[in-house]
Amino acid sequence: RKANDKIRIFHTPVTLGKPPRVCGTPRVAEPAPLPAGPGSDSEDDEEWPSLEKAAAAAGRSGDYGGEVEVDPEDEKAIEMFMNKNPPLRRTLADIIMEKITEKQTEVETALSELSGCPMPQLDPRVLEVYRGVREVLSKYRSGKLPKAFKIIPALSNWEQILYITEPETWTAAAMYQATRIFSSNLKERMAQRFYNLVLLPRIRDDIAEYKRLNFHLYMALKKALFKPAAWFKGILIPLCESGTCTLREAIIIGSILSKCSIPVLHS
């Protein structure tokens, strides 16, 4: 019987649970909940400090491709392949003005044929809100983004609303945060329009003015690759077709392709 008892004890499975609480010992506090996950609203608000550290680290390691030295002879060589009479570059403002003109023409035609009300304009309160958003984005460095800005991708007239905020006046940090929001929430075709009409002009203007690319704009280009098809159709192909791509632009934007993983279907 003793031998059987020993065998039974040896083969009994051990279950791990909470250790028994000895009388008189203090109760141990439960661990604090973990911070919000990637899908929370605080994700973009808390990323600025880490982005600053990443900029310093990338500069030391040479991983940041925004600063390049260009050989004048190579620059002259690539200019030989560029278009001497390039077409005018279209911006978001040009698109919006064309749409407004088309709508006005349609309304005037409809009113001349039958009586009716003209197309309603944006509510003055909406204009006031997004003019306030414009002021925030023109000075944005860190902290929370306005909720009114985060819902723009869900609006049917998002381009018109975006035009009110004047993307050309945004800071580089605001452009980075906007790229994260729009690349995540817009469909492929609409993201392509954002890249082509908002992000690409800002990238090219920054390179032309400072002979380098701001780190936050460089990171915005990398974030935009979240939708690779939109990235190629909205940034790379229009840049090549423009006929005005400089060697510096080619090196900086090309470095994105060499450092990021791109699906085989698109690469």
C-alpha cells in the first residue's frame, strides 16, 4: 500500500496557481494595466518624443537618407534627360478650384432651365472649426491633434475640407502625422490623390529650398509606403513623368526604396 501511495503521489499532475496567503501577510497589489495599444487615439500623440530620438540615432548611424552630397557633374548629366518645357504642376488648390468652377457652371445651367436652390455652401461653423485646425497645424510640434482633423478621411468632401486647412502651411511634424492618418484611413485611390496633391509637392519644395529633406517628411514618405500601390502611382511615377526630377530628389526618394520592404507585386 505504501508503494502504491508513493507512485500515486509521483504521477499526480501539479497545477500552478496563486500561492496560498499566509495569515497576517499584506495583500500584493495587482499590476497596473498596460498602456493603450497601437489602435488608440494616443498613438500619434505620444510618438513625437520617440521620433526625435530616432532622428538623432539615424543621424549617427547614417540610416537617415535625407541629407546627400550631389556631384555637380552627375547633376548635369541627369538634367540632360529631363524635359526642357515641363508641364505645370497641379496642386490640391488647383483641383478644388476646378471642382468649384464646374459646380458653379452646373448650378447656373440648372437654374437657367428650371427654378431651384443653388448648391449649399459649407456651414460657417464648419469653416470656423477648420480654420482653427489650420492654425493648430501651422504651429504643430507635439501633443494631441484636433479630433476634427482626424475625421477628415471619413468625409465625402475630404479634399474640400483639407483645402481649408492649407496643407502648404503645415509644419513638417503635422505633415508626418497627417500622412499616418490618411494612409491608414483612406482607400488606395484616395490615398494616391493625397500623396500626389499634398505630400509630393511638399517633399519637392523642401528639398529644393533646403537641399535636404526634413527628417519628419522623410519618415512621412516611409509611412506612406503603408499603401505601396498608392505610393508608386502618387509619388514615384508622377515624379519620373514630371521631367523635372533632380538628382538630389532621385537619391533621397530612391533611398526609401532601398531601405523599406515592398511587396513583390509592387516592386
